Amino acid sequence: MRTIWKLRLVIIAVALVLIAGGAIAAAAKEGVFSSTPTPSADVATQQNSEPTATQGTEPTPTQGTEPTATQGTEPTQIPHVNKPGVITTIDCANNTITITVDGSGDPFTATLTSNTVYTLTGKPGACTDLKTGEHVVIEAQQLSAGVWTAEKVAEDDGNGGSAGGNGGGDAPTPTPNH
């Protein structure tokens, strides 16, 4: 049991010597031991009492290596909405769909892409399957100011219950953080 305590004391003593050596090396690098100011007798004694074999062998921290927290590093959330409404125009050739949004009567236009998923009566469909006057729910994300891209277009029964299981409502859809 005594040997364990002695070993612990030796380890603590070695750690303190290494820490002191590193502090002196860091202070020397920062200019604390420069030739302009006259060091006190205690500092000069400490500097000379350190074994020469360990001076300069300990790695010193380099400024700027630690990552710093800066504002704006969090990923920004892309606006994402579900818009239920009646199709007023559908132009598959020019990749646009416009609906009259339920409740507000406002028009909502979204760009259709090759990644847009169409669901009609619970089954996969295509842009050409959609007709003016049909009730749909468009799930869209805003990639730039005022430009919405349709991710999903699902035929809806008009009561907020989507045949594609998409629901309805105008509330933003949470976007998972990647």
C-alpha cells in the first residue's frame, strides 16, 4: 500500500515539474523573459534551476489552433411549408404550379423539379396527372427570397385530409438538421 502512495507522489511531482517547465517555456515565448526587462532574482533562479534536457522539449500551445465559437456557424433552417389549395394553373412544360390557398384565397406558386414527388389517390403520379380545379397540398421549401420549390404535391379531398397521407394546414413543416 505504501508503494502505491509513493508512486502517486512521484507522479504528482513529475506532473508539477512538467507543468512548471511548460509555463516557463510559454512565458519565454510570449516575451516575459525578454532581454529588455530585468528579471527578478527568483525568476532567474527558476530559469537556471530547471534541467536543460527538458527546456524546449515540451510542446507549447500554438495560438489560433483551438476552434472558436462564432455566430452564424449553426446551419440556417430553410423555410418549409404545407400549402393546401385548389390548382388554378398547372404548367408541366414550364415546371410551375399555382394554387389558391385555402382560407386566405392568396395565390401560391411553386417551381416543380425532377425531384418533386406526386401522389394522386394514394398512388405515385406525375405532373401531367394534375388538373386545374383539383384540391392539392403542396409541401415546399423556400430556396431563395420568394421562390418556392415543390418537394411533394399530393391530391387532397378538400377537407385537409390528403389522399397521400400528407395532411393539410399552413403550418411550417420542421426540417431535420443535417
